[in-house]
Amino acid sequence: MRINWGWMLLLGLAGCHSPGELKETAPVLRAQTLKSPPVYLNCLLPKWRAYAAATEVREIRLGYRLLLSEGRERGPGALLEVTADERGSQVWLYQHSGAARDVAERDMRECL
């Protein structure tokens, strides 16, 4: 029996989400905070890493992007962008449904 590795890879990735797919959805939450992006990041990052050690941080124009992973099989469960504005920071949270949803929303609100 010959295995078609292309199909196996496609089936394996079928349940995965990419950060781009998360950004294509409307934000679940959008908020304003008086904190600067680095201060907000210092509050949120330890909380997300306690849930998922593989949480990624990337510097973006005027702020940061955080990816909360739901594991290798599922990909990112939440994407948060925090960018500086004249009053502090704007925060956007994008999510698919999943176990990370409640954690991401709760932690986002606690750090505002």
C-alpha cells in the first residue's frame, strides 16, 4: 500500500488555524487602556504563558502581537494586538472558539 504524504499533511493541517485566519475575523474584543504597549505586555504575557508556555510575542509597528497557542495540532487559539495611541494603547483580541477563549478574554480584561 502506497501512502500519499500530501493528503496526510493536508488532513493533519485541516484543524489548524493560522494568525492570518484569526485576523480575518472580526475582533472579539476591542478596548482602550491608559497603559503603554510595553506595560500592558508585561501584565498579559506572564498570564498567557502560565496557560501556554509557547505563547509568542512579536514586535509590530507601534506595539506588539501575541499568539496564544492551543497546541501543535490546533494552532493559535487567540491573537492579541496592542498598539500605542495618544491616550495609551488600543487592544484588539481575535479568537476562534476553543479552550483558550475564556482564558484570553479574562486575562485581557484584567490587564486593562
